[in-house]
Amino acid sequence: MIVSPCNAPKNPGGRLRSALLAGSALFCLFGASQLWAFDLDDVATKAKDLAGQKFTAPKSNLPAEFRDMKFADYQKIRFLQDKAEWANDKTPFKVSFYHQGMHFDTPVKINEVTANSVNEIKYDPSRFDFGDVKFDPKSTENLGYAGFRVTYPINKDDKQDEIMTMLGASYFRVIGKGQVYGLSARGMAIDTAMPSGEEFPRFTEFWIEKPSADDNHLVIFALLDSPRATGAYKLTLRPGTNTLVDVQSRMYLRDKVGKLGVAPLTSMFLFGANQPSKVLNYRRELHDSSGLSIQAANGEWIWRPLNNPKHLAVSSFSVENPRGFGLLQRGRNFSHYEDLDDRYDKRPSAWIEPKGDWGKGTVDLVEIPTADETNDNIVAFWKPETQPEPGQPIDFNYRLHWTMDEDAIHSPDLGWVKQTLRSTGDVKQSNLIRQPDGSVAYLVDFVGPNLAKLGEDPSIRSQVITDDNTDLVENNLRYNPVTKGWRLTLRLKVKDPGKSVEMRAYLLRETPAEPGKEPAVITADKSDKKPAAKADAKAVVAAAPVVAAPKDEKAEIVKTDALKAGDAKDMKDAKGPKADSKDAAKPADAAKVAEAKSDEAYKPEAALGDAAKANKGAKDTPQPAVQAAPTQQGPDMIQQILTETWSYQLPADE
């Protein structure tokens, strides 16, 4: 739509009016291109109209030779880069296209938006080199593009590198400077990990704004369609060392859904230091992401290391107006991966930064069993507490960070988990030989500028929470001079191996209270209500922090779901764009440590302010204090949280 004085009614009048009309005419001629307006509302109108209509399933138009081809044959179909869109223009961005083939059997419509028009980019088989793939040339006449790539000189000024790919359902992947493709983002997720099976919305049409020569961003609009939902999206791609994608989305439901997943991320975790490979492998870790990170509105942080469980596992973290969440690849040393081909050390983390208030909801984590690295088995997304009525819009805007600089994501005021190590639990005998005792050991390394500044402060201790399926036989905290942080060693015995185990831990220290200068302390909130028992039991993130810690309140861990095989169907997460490329405390030495402080003294629970009390047997085990309690009345003490909360699930049957 062009908004212009040309459209105004022309009535006869005096000389002044004639002059104004003449000026308007000139304005129409020279200014119309600047008044062209194609925006999210145009796409949203289409999405709303679709939502009011019955869903029409797309039909494949692929001939058999393309539909039945193997992946190796599909890879032989190469796009000719000299025929990329804008190949001969000075714009730094170029667009190339994916051919239809295999399960990419339905074309998408791709349009170019210029200063004064919208034009479809028609399918052209001459843009491809088909190699030795045998087919009838006439069979391609009615085909289309399966998706597209965006290239940009991100690493060298004279070389176009691929920085974004749009292929399959609503998947897209993005990389920054020096990165290689890893995890994916999606436009929308519906009923992920539900017994009814997941519904995969798909982008059906794109509008790409043609950039000018000096533009450092590319704008892409997308229309999404699905049996029970539609959506309009505006993605602004900003390449750099950390590539950004600003997302504006407007969603409409045709019908109610079980789970509406907003800003979904899809990744892969096969094994890692917290869950070593069962088969001897020269690679210590093999994953696109190592954990889920969550930042609550009050500044609290949760770190959840990922697993490759034997049974489907679903975890939910209750957050109101989250500041951010994402799947991160912590640990950039090549020695962690030792993979010269797939370079997992260069795969980016993806961090979702919400814009505006998202209200109440949960960050859901889905972990799906997988036997190899070709399957994406990790999904994380925001699930709003309430869904819009069918036909009514709901907007979610956010910024997606694709980065290898995970340290920049953390709060400088809190330490974070550098790594989680799993080992066979053992006890050192009098002859100095370590003897396994049937326990499982976890070593958690906390690091950060705040911990380095404090050094080996004797007032720092651990707070550990476990559920009723464990006996915690060791809770030991030691200063780590190598990292200038702290290593927490937990040793536990599992009562029922057929059930999962939930654990949480963080570091704190006691400091004298100074009136008007008390640091905010995260504690359990007595006003919390117990949620009704559900199949999706929830691990929960806190409400607002408070300064004083209640003496009799004890937040308790709530276990997440672990579904046995056969409890759900169709849970395998679609490959998407990847297909295009391939405590009881440990008895203390009486000579070194005095008696522990009373458990009733303080109970700050990081990230557990909303925690439900469904697990009556959860155990809160503080690290024994390093110094004896004073014999005389001292100043009031407060507990300062020093780190994010390590929240880990030992999967069932591990």
C-alpha cells in the first residue's frame, strides 16, 4: 500500500491550491519510493485471515526421482553462487536457494521487497548444478524452492560466507564470525513431547527486503501456517562476531493447543562430562549445547546441564517475565571435543532476550533419547501460562544472540558453573587407595569475577538440596586455586535407580548486616502456594528476592517428568535445517572444622521462591561452617548468594 498525496481528491481552486497540487504531483513522482510501506501488519493480516479458515495441508509436487533420493544425492544438487539473488548488485547480502528433494517436498514462496514493489522470486532450474543426478528436465518445470540461505562477508571482506539458513518447517540456523552451524531456532512449537504427538508449523511464504549497498542488516518477513495456528514474523538479521536476530512475532490460534512453544530452540546432546559415553570414544564430549541457562526477572540464574536420557524427560521452570533463557555451549577448549571434522568447539550458543513483559509461564526443557549425533534431541521454549482465544493475536518480541562469548551472558555479580563432572563415588582408605562405595559423584566447578575477588574466603559455603530418592553422603567444598573459584563435590546413593534424582546447589556466604546496605538475598517465599499434582511436575524459578531469610521456611525441590518408553509417541524432534548439511553433610575433621550451624538458622534457596512442596522428602544440606559459631551475641548476619543455581537431574536407570 502506498500512502501518498497522489491519492487525495483534486478539487478546482485558486492559484495557491494549484501550486500545492503541483507540488504534490512532484512529491508523488520523487517521493513515492520513500513512502512504500511493507511491514509486519501486512503479513499479520494474512495470518489472521488464515486463522479464520480451515487448514489446507500442503501437497507435495515432487517427482519420484527427487522424492525418493538419498541424502548423498540431494547434496549433489549445488546452487550456482554466481546466480544468487543480488549477485551483481553492490549489497553485501546475497541470497541463494535450496532445491526441493527428499522430505523437503513442498515449495515455499519467496518474494523480494523493493522500494516500491513486491515481486515473487520464481523457481529457475538453471540456477542449479545437478551433478550426475538423473531426472527428466520436464519434471522440474512446476517445482519451487525448498528454502534459502543468506551469505555475507562476515569473516573476510572479499568472501561471501553463509550466515543463515531457512529450511524445513519453521527452522532456521544462524552463525557469527568464526562459528559453524550447530543448534537451530524455530518460529513456533506445538505440543512438543505430548503423547498426542508434536505438530510442526511451517513457514509457507517469505518476503525479503532488498538491502542497499551500505546496509548492515537484512529484514525477512515470514508467514507461518499449521493445523491449529498461524503466525506473522519479522526477522532482522544483524551479522557480526555475535550475530543478532531481532524477532517480532504475532501468533493466532485456530484451535486450542496443549503446549504453545514460543521462541523454541532445538539442539543435540549425545554425551558430555556430566554423562560420559557408555562406549569408549576419543571425544570427551559430543553436543551442540551443554546446558539450559535461565535468568529470572529478579536477576536470579539457573544452570541445567543437559542429558541424553534413556526415557523421555520434560522439565519446567516457572518464571514471570523472564529476562532471558537459552541453550549454551559452555567450554570452548578444543580438547573437550577433539573433533576436527564437526568442530563442536565452534558451535554457537543461542540466547533469547525477551522484549517487554511476557507475563507468567514456564521455560520448558525436553530431553529425548538418541543413539547418535544425527538426531536433534533437545528442545527448550517459553510456554505462556494462558493462551489467546482462537483468532485473537498474541505478540512476542525478542532478540536472539548467536554467540561463542558465553561469559558475556553471565551476570558479573554472580559466579557460574564452568563444568559438571561425573565419577564413580569412592572413599579413600587408610592405605590411600580409593575404594568405590556404590555412590555416584558429581564435581561442580563454580567460577566468576566475584569469586576470584573474594579468594579463599572461609565464610563461603555450599547449600545443597536433594530429593527423597537420594542419600547424600558427601557435600564437600574446596577452593580451586587454578580457576580461582570453588569445586563442590557431591556423593550420593540412589535409593531407586528406576527413578530420576533432582539436585540443586549454589554457594553463599554470611556477612554482617549493615543498615541500609544489605545485599539482596534470595530466599523461599512463605506466600508460595502448592501447585496441584500434575504429570508435568515442575522445577521452579524464584519470585522476587528479599533481604531477610525466614527461619522456618524450607523450599523443596520438585522432580521433573521422565517418561518410560512407550508412554509417548512421535516424540523424535524433526531434524529441520540440519538435514541440509549433515545431603547429609560429610563428617568434618574435628581438628579443622567446628560444628555446623543450625539448619534452622537460615534457609535461602536460590531460584526456588516459587518452589512447590510436592516433594515432602526433599533434603536441604548446608556445607558445614568453617568457623565455630560465636559464644556471645554478635551482629545480625545475612546470607549473600554468590552463584547461579546448579540444577541437575540424574536420569532414571542411569
